[in-house]
Amino acid sequence: MKRLYLLIILMLLITGNCFAGWPVGKGRSVIGVGYNYYYGSKSFDSKWHLNNPLNADDYFKANYFSLFLAHGISRRLDLVANASYMFLDSKQFGVSKQRNNFGDAMVGLAYSIENHEFTKYLTFQLSGIFPLYNNRSNQLNMGYGSRGIDFVLNYSVNPKFLKNDGYLMYQLDYRRYFVNDGPQQLIGDATICFIIKRFHQLLFNVQGMASFSTNTAGNINPKEVKDFDAFKFTATYGKKVRRTLVLYGSAYYTFAGRNTLQGMGLGANAIFKIP
């Protein structure tokens, strides 16, 4: 379990960076603050089978705080950045470990293209990954502790069947960490949003993540650190408090996977638009 929880941290990093889809606008800014709680005890093995922990008291918990910033450089080009701070708590074979520290930060640029009716947006986002921590032996890892690169392709559309009362969003994310044995990761997800009376939103998201390494056999760490798959379902409710503030509450569940934990969590986010 002490290695398998890394996937949860990586998926939380994606959660903190999921506000892409539309350009911010020249001279405007968006600030997002969020909190996510995750708990897991059971795990999926290499054959996708769900297993109980070896000890009934084993678990992993994470409290994840995130900050997201986006600023419009031009009508189509945005500067984007996000950072996180985590409180981790794990128990295995009767031994408890806790750690709190900053996680990985991401800084990059996003470029969006829209159609003439402003009903379809295609966004390209390229970011660098920078660890704000050091992993040490006998401590819980906050991530891979390696710099990397993250490329996101996002497509958003207002389909006719939703009659301007919602949208669909598809996203493909490629991530590479600059260490000798990778890893490389692909993350794909699909979201449908229903807008209810303009001020309320209901969103459903399915996300899949696959990780693989250029060399899993020769690394001192077990291959589960870099070789895994996971599928997560998230339901989110959003309320527009005012023109410049939207609040979100969400619940998510890892329903399938390989070499990873199975668990569930809750999240809350606030999005501020300036001006």
C-alpha cells in the first residue's frame, strides 16, 4: 500500500488542474482554490482483482489543498499555474506514518481556438512539472520528486441536444517525468455538464489513467510505482453565487484499476473571476 497511494496523489494533481476548456480573456484572471479528501484501504492487484488489505486496520488518507491561477495574455493565450499542499496519513502492518508538505507545481501556457458561433473550443496546454519537496527514505512520498512535462488537448462543445443548457468536454493528457525510467502517463476523461436555471450545474465525469515506464525491471522501487491503470467516476454540483464566483462540491470513486488503491473521496472548489 505504501507505494500504491502515489496514483491517488497524481489524480489529485489533475483535479487541481481541471479548469481548462475556455480562454480566460485578455487582461482577465481566474483563481481557483480547492480541497479534496481521499480514503482508501482495498487495492487492485496486477490482474485487476480487488483485494482486502492484509491487515484490517491498513488504510491511506490524504487531505489535498490546491491553488490554480490563469491569466489572459491575449484573447486566446493564457498563462496557467497550480500548486498544492498535502497532509498524508498511512497505516500498514500496524505502523502509522504521516507527512505534510507541498506537492508538484505546474506552470505553462494554454492556447484556445473557437468556431464562429463560439460553441466549440479546442485548447492546447503545455506545462512544466516542478516538485516543491524532497523525498527521503522512511517517509511518505509526495510524488515522484522529478521534473516533467505535461501536454493537454481539450475539446469543449455545446451540442444541440442540450439546447444551450450544458456542454460536453473531452480531454487527453500526456505526462512525462524526466528520470531514467520514466514514467510516461496518459490520462483521458469525458465530462457532461447540465446547466439548471443558469445558476446551477450538474457534472458527471469518467476518467481513465494509464502509467508505464521505460524500465520497470531494473529500478530499486517496485514497478507498481510507475506501472498501473485506474478508472474514476466523479459527480459534481456547482452553484453560481455571482458573476465572479462559482462554488463546486464533488464526490469521486475509483471503480476499477490495476496495481492501485480503490477508494473514494470528497472535494470542494471555489472559482473566482477577476474582473
